[in-house]
Amino acid sequence: MHILAGLKPVHRLSDIVRDIKHASCQWVHEQIGVPHFRWQEGYGAFTVGYREVEGVTRYIRVQEAHHQRIDFQSEYLRMLQANSVDYRREFVF
């Protein structure tokens, strides 16, 4: 799932993600009827500047087609490497 959100300094990303996961999980259980659905434990987050919002919005709109060309895991690792993010592969997926 990709989400583009504008957060204020008083917002804690972990709280926002927790609330989104909780509400969407509850919705899947009640509305779609998948009682054992649950999210993975972690999440990834990147900040973008105001000038990048339009490009990120466009990327999110076409993500389904985009991920037919490159799988999510490969792209995510490439993003981490391109942004010099230290990671341990066993904790990423």
C-alpha cells in the first residue's frame, strides 16, 4: 500500500500508521469478511518535498501497472540503496 500524507510536526508517523492499519484491518474483517487478515508488523516511510508531491501522486496512481514491470521488493531495496539507507535484508521483508 502506498500513501501520500501531509503531516504536521505534532503528528507521530508510528501513530498514524498504527491507526491506518487498525481501521483498515477492521474494515477488511467487517466489510469484506476476511476474518484472519492482518498487516505485516513493519512499514517503510520516505519524506518528499513539496515539489515532489505531483510525481509521487502520479506514481501512486499507476503503481499496479508499475509493479507488473518491477516487483515491490526489488524497487524498495533500490530506493533504500539510492538514498543511502542502512538496512539488514532479513529485517526488510
